[in-house]
Amino acid sequence: MDTLSGVGVLDKAMAIIDALEAGPRNLNDLVVATGLSRATAHRLAVALEAHGMVRRDDEGRFALGLRLLPLAELARPALERLRDETGESAQLYVRQQDSRVCVLSLESPHGLRTIVPLGATLSLDRGSAGRVLLGQDTGRRGWIESVEERELGVASVSAPVRDAHGNVLAAVSVSGPINRMTRTPGKKHGAAVARAAAQISSH
């Protein structure tokens, strides 16, 4: 292949990233799209995976990694499953200085539900997601619950999304009215929330 930068290996790596911008590809498709040899395409894709630039999807195909995808886009499938499994609203929060910002919000199908607008900025000191982003220990159970901390009549459960080094990147939450969530929301939905967070973390 022609070199653009004069650094051949960099150009080849960028050819892989360019090919994956169109969507996930298996190794054969990657070879066809890039014109690289099978061995070179595999070696570079695996190296890019180690740096978080490439990941494997559920079918084992190569896809753009967390460092190249907005976190919300990467998390959407897991949050959709979480919303459907629990029947409650699901959110993804990231820390922004002394606040938390909702970067993905999927509403419950119930008429009575918690609505957190996309882009909403909330405090870190109230609610389970805030405590997750502050680094509170989730213990062996992997989640934190809150009842009427941020809003009367509302309960939530949150779990951390972590990077490969264990640092907290985001908080996955489900929230809803106490009459469905109960006053022990973690007992009801904690395992599902922790699973969703782990699925996102694994990417």
C-alpha cells in the first residue's frame, strides 16, 4: 500500500482504523478492506486492541475501541438490555469536575417513570451514581443503592464502569419510583446493573 506519512506501520494501522469506521469486520474483511496481508492485519489489529483503539464485539469481530468511540455509543446496547430487563429508566453518567453529567438516558416504558434529560448536570453528593463516581467502595456486590437521596419518591442503583486499570470511567444506573423499585432497590436490580457495567467495562 502507498505510504502517506512516510511511516509505513503508522499508515497501515490507520488503514485498519479507517476500515473499521464503517463498522465491525472479521479478519478476512479487514484484509480485503485494507489490502494488507492477513498476518500484518491481524498483528496490527491486536496491537491496536492492546491500546484501546480496537476492540472485539460479541461475535469476535474487530471494531473501533473505547478510545475512538464516544462512551455513550459503546454503552447503548448494554443499557438497552438493562432497561428492558428491569423495566426501569437507565442512565449513564460521567464525572465532570464536581458534578456528574448524563451522557445517555433511556426511559422506562411505564407511564410513571424517572426522566433524566440527556446532558443533565447533577451533584455528586446525592444519589447512587454520584457516590460511584466519587469512588465509594461497592464491595463484593458491585453496586450502590440510594433511596430518596436526590428526589423524593425515587430510588436508584448504580455500578461503576472501569477501564483496564480499574479506574472508574462512568456510572451505570437504573432509577424509578419507590413503589416499583422498593426501598431496597439493590436487592431487586443490583445484579442486573452490575452486569451491564461489567459488559461495558469489558470493551
